[in-house]
Amino acid sequence: MTDKLDGGKMKIDKPFYKKWWFWVVAVIVVFVAIGNKPEDKTTPRNTVAEAVIAKQNADAEKAEKAKQAEVKKEQQPVIAKLDEEVKAKNLSFVVSEPKITNVIGKNQFLQKKTENQYVVVKIKVTNNDKDARTIDSNMFKIKDSAGKEYSADSGADIYINESGNTFFLKKINPGLTASGHVVFEMPKDLKGLVITCDSGIGFMAGATAVVDLGI
């Protein structure tokens, strides 16, 4: 603040903060400061968008799981009953007469015994293909309720089947049927047994039919 003489009178300057230009400058500075304020990245708009995206992702994941469950369900084979014809590609099967024993062989001089148990199953196979098909006892497996899998005892054919009725690499012409018994050596007291019949051997294999043995 400076004192000045004006016509012999003392003139006192106003403080700078009382001058009009000071407030103009102050207002401009405030507006500039507000304009340069960093954007708040956690605004409600962004929060809502993130919530929408999260829900869409959750819905998509739920739909994908449901689709996979449906596909898995469709892939599970239907379990047939005894004496019911089932198909695996171009072969048909009828499974019947399952029995449990510890001795196989009708001839008392030609028998095979086990300390475990034999499960003997009669199977009829029909060739619905246009070409001859080769079948074998290894096309058949038994599964128990625990999911354990048991292969057929191909060496037991001679004890349980008459000559010519074995499934050892047997060739069946189109439209014909072959019947025989298949033997499985297994532990005792197994439950929930089912037999799986494959669509063939080698490159013809891959599809299966499943039959509940009822034992």
C-alpha cells in the first residue's frame, strides 16, 4: 500500500485483494484447477458396468457347464436288460443266462477250477453289416459297481463251448448269427455287474452296448 499526494491531499491505495482484477484472476485459477482434476476411476458408472460384465460372465459359465452336463448325459449308454437285443454299430447282441460258479467244463476229466468265481454269460451276436465281420471274446468286458473292469478268459472257451461255438476270432457273414458262452474270472461277492459289448475288434471297435447282468 502506497500513500500519494493528490491536490495536497493524501491518497491511500486499496489493498490488492480488494481490487476487481484480483478476483477475476482468482476465479480463473479455480476453474482451471477444477478442469485439471484427475478423473475418478471408481465412479458409479464404472462400478455398474463391471457388475454387468461379471454377471454376464457368470451366466455364460453356468450355461457352458449345463451344456457339458447334457452332452455327457447323452454320451452315457442306455443299460439294457437280459434277453433284450442291443446294438453297437452294425452288430446286435442278446445277453442271457448269466451264472456264477467255481468250476467250468462238463467233462469231469476236462474241467477248470478257481478259488475265486467264474461268471459265465451266454451271448448271441448278429452281423448286420454288408461284409463279413470277425468277433472275439475280448470284445466283452464286465464292470462292477465300483467301476472296475474285468476281461474275458479266452482260454476258457474250450471248457464251456462246444467245438465250433467259440468266439475266438470267429468270422460271421452278413445276416448270420453266432452264439456262445463267455467266461470271466472275478473276485467273489461283487455287485452291480454289467457287461459291455464292443462293436468289433481293431478299427471296427469303439461303440459299446451295455447290459445289466442282474447279479
